[in-house]
Amino acid sequence: MKFHLRAMLPAIAVLVIGVSARAEILEQIVVKVNGDIITKTEFEQKQVAALRQRNLQFSPDQTEELKKAIAEITPQLIVDAVDELLLLQRGHELNYKLSDEQYNSVVEQIRKDNKLESDEAFHAALKNEGMTEADLRRSLEKQMIISRVQGQEVMQKVGITEEEARKYHEEHIAEFTRPAQVTLRELLVAIPSDPKGVNVGAEEEAKQKAEEIRKRALAGE
């Protein structure tokens, strides 16, 4: 089976249901690949996430700026969505699944990282993100499947032998060799000038100050 990530083009459709001789629109389909779909709602969530990643925030009166930002990110998001569906389909073919043990381990780490010590705090945090625990599990399983397929189906095909790696290293030795470097940092303590000549007291005071600074630097400050 050949696996071409970018061989499919997104299809735009509308999911409908017949009700008393009329059609009721349930959800628009933005991407469809081999029967699997991404709905308009799901795609809009991806757009919001992409804007957040870029730290882009818009006020209600910045509608034109928002439209422009969405127009810029949408083409790549569609390509990524197609890739995602293809990777997930391949993972399902290989029967990849997130086990209960794996899920519990990840959740435990999430709770630890976010200091969510109680179940109530954990579910409240999920609710704040507009998610249920079922949503979280689906998201984690999707990430796991995509990661495994990329690692086993993609990365294995671009691997090189040890002999090839050694030959490349020998032919490009300069790229792997850096000259020795020394980094020097200085803190200068000025000694006030004295028209009468060297001010021994001021010089001694400056030396003491420099020594104090040196000790602080060595201590990690």
C-alpha cells in the first residue's frame, strides 16, 4: 500500500438528514479523506488553536485583521488536516490504540504538571477548556497514533546505515568541527580620579568591591 500524505484534496460538502420531506443541515464537512471527515466546527477549533499558538489576539473592531490572519493560516491547516486523517487511517489499519495504562500515565503527568491534585480540580480544568475526559482521551489517542505512524512508517524509510553516516561525516568533517572558543565577561569598577595623584583609599575600596562582585558571580549570581 502506497502512502502519500499529500495525494488527497479536501472536499467541501454538507451533512444533511431528511425530515418530513425537507433537508436539515447538521454540519458542514470541510475535509473528507477515504470516508473520514473533519467538520466545520472541528476545523474552526484548529484555526483558533493556530491563532493562539501565534499569540494573535483581536478586539471586536479588528474584523478585517482577523479575516486576514485566518486567510493566511487556513491553506496550511487544510493540508495538515488531510495529513492527519491519512496518518490516523494508517494507524487504525495497524490497530494502534491508547491503552488504559498509557492513558492513566499521561493523565497523571498532566495533573502533576498543572498541580491538579483532586479529581474535582482536574475536571474543572477540563471544563474550563471546553473538554470532557472522553474528549481528552480521544485527543491523546490521536496524538499517540500519529506519532507512532510517523515514527514507524515515515522515519524508517528515511533512515541511513552506519556506513553511510560514517562516510558523510568523513566527507563533511568541517561541518562537525568547531574551533575552541573562550567567552570572556568583564565587570569594571571605576576608581574616582584624584588631581593630587593616586588615591590609595579609593583604589583599595574598588578592589574590595571587585572581589565582592567576583564572589557573587562565582556563587551563580
